[in-house]
Amino acid sequence: MKVAVLDITGKETGRNVELSDSVFGIEPNNHAVYLDVKQYLAHQRQGTHKSKERAEISGSTRKIKKQKGTGTARAGSIKSPVFRGGGRIFGPRPKDYTQKLNKNLKRLARKSALSIKSKEQAIFVVEDFNFEAPKTKEFKEVLKSLGLENKKSLFVLGDSNNNVYLSSRNLKRSEVVINSELSTYKILNAGSIVLMEGALEGIESNLTK
């Protein structure tokens, strides 16, 4: 599949690049996409939730009232969950939410996500660019030129570029990653994918191993 290469002003450079059908043109596997997105979201959870149970509450251990003759239920400890300030019954405990998926399935999921975006014509290829210094204003000009100023966008770089990354960091609707950080969730979460020309080789080699 051929795609025109744009410059940062949004104009065609007169050059085209060939996007691999084995990466950008496969039949999407929805279940693989589901599993990969589920794993990504699960890994965002810290799993540090914790509440104190009755054995962990600080308080007196004396029997708070006599066993019989009060007309109310028997009670042996102020730390009982039925009293205010007592321990919590079946409260949350620290838990590891990580999930394991094999590499081939994750590659399939990413290729499926890219193919979905390709069918939606939501993938742009832009020639590599850089800023002299981190400037959010300059990055917003690039977004405006590409017609993405009011849309969610994901910029994929070939190599780490601190100036471009810092220029985009204050913008809620835009994110900049390098090709090795590309994930199924980030691809689907973005309205448009902007691939730097220098990132194509790395993306295709990572997903066709």
C-alpha cells in the first residue's frame, strides 16, 4: 500500500512510501486486540489497595461488656468489624494484576490495530523533523498543518527526540513515542497515527520477526 509522504506543513513532498501489507493490511484479529488492551490496562493498576482487618487494628483487647444480661448481642472486642473503628470484613489486599501474553499474540494485536487504522485512512507518514528547542507552539503548528489540532494523535518517531517529545508533553490530545514503545492500546486510543518516515523500518522489522 502506497502512502504519500508529507512535510510538517501538511503538503506532499512528491515521494511515496510502501507500507507492508503484512503489517498494515492484515485481517484484524479482534480477540488478540482485546487480550492485549486488557493486559495494558491491567498493568496500569498498582495493586497497592489495602484496608486493615480486625487483627491489624490498634485497640484494647478487653471484653467490652459482660456476656449475658445486657439484652443485646454479645461482644468481645472493640476491634470487631460491627463497631465503628473496627476492622473491615473481606477488605482489599495488595494484588499483582500483571498478565502474561506471548510475543506472537502481541505482535498480531499491534498489526491488527495498525490495519484497522489503515482501513480508516487514519495513518499519515511525515518526513523526519526536529525543533531547535522544545516549543509547544511549534508542535501545535505542526498539528494545525496536518489538521489534527482538535483530534487525538499519536506521533511515532524512529529514534528518541527530546525536543519533539517535550514540545508535545503539555498537550492532552497528542502523544509522542518511539517505535519500540508502540502498543495496541495507544494505537487504538488515538484518532490519527502520524508515522515519521524514519520509524517505518523499525515498526515493520519489530512486527515481522
